[in-house]
Amino acid sequence: MGVLVRAWLATLRVEVVESPELERARSQPWVLCFWHGATMLLLAWPRRGPTAALVSLSADGELLAGALGFLGLAVERGSSSRGGARGLARIVRRARERGHDVAFAVDGPRGPRGRSKGGAAFAAGRARAALVPMGAAARRATELSSWDGFRVPWPFSRVVITLGAPLEASGAHEAALDRAIGEADARARSLAGAAP
């Protein structure tokens, strides 16, 4: 699976658009926050350093964990429905002690779509990290009929990845994080010429 994903990603033409306000958070670990449906698109992001991802303990999560490990991400297992506290503690430790960025599909593993849970803000607060909203879109992609509208970019597509202004964990309510991720996603769709 990992070999297939890597080969697929190698065909994509990726453009990254960052908020200038990210400059103030360069020295901190980042807690990257995005919608579950954008996961495959975001695998194309050229990471700025070691990155860990929290992946659910489901059967789908097992496949994803294998692919992410193959792509060089550190993987911790757990979700809001199972094993979350342990996985979250390990993610926080990676960010605090090793300076890893960490990645959260904040509305996973079962939704509701576009509604974040508290794990990312909690991790950012404990790790003294910045919350960074992300969005991604491809002009040519297939959107699956799953709960999350999972998007699979066509080979050789142009993918736009947007990183919004960082949010302080102490002042970030779920509604503010949802709004920031939604804005990053809408910007990526607009720049990529993707359907809204």
C-alpha cells in the first residue's frame, strides 16, 4: 500500500500557500489540523521536519498507519472512540521532547464531518505548540461517498495545500478552529479551481 501511495503522490504537482503569520510560530512545534476527507491530498505536503500522526485503531486506520510509516511519518494509534488518551499522551511527548510537528484529522474517525473534537487543542496546549489550520484541494479529484467526503486526487493533478494563520491553543475554541480549517480548505479549493 505504501509503495502505491508514494508512486501516486510522485505524479502530483503540489503548490503550498502559507499565511505570512506562520513566521511567528516557526520555532514552535505545529499541530496541523485538517478535515479527514483531505488526508490523502495532504500526504503530498513537503513536511518541514519530523512529523507524527494520530491514527485510529480501526481496520482502515491499520492500512493508513502502514502507508504513513512507509512515507516517513511517525505513527501513534488512538482516536476519540478508542485508545485516545494513550495516543494523545504519546503525541504530546513527541512534540514536547523531540520537537515533532503532529497531524490531526480533527473530525475523525467517524465525524460529524467538519466538526473538530478537542484533542488537537489539548495537544497543542500541553506541548506548547501552535495550532495550524490546513486545507487542500485538487482540480481533478474523486470525492468518495463516505461520511467525510474523502478526496482522491487524479494522477498528474495540481494540488494546492494551504496553511492558515496559527492559533494559540489557550484561546482556540472548537468553533474558531472549525472556522479556520474551513477557510483554509475554501482557499485551497478556490486556488485549485476545484468545486466548492
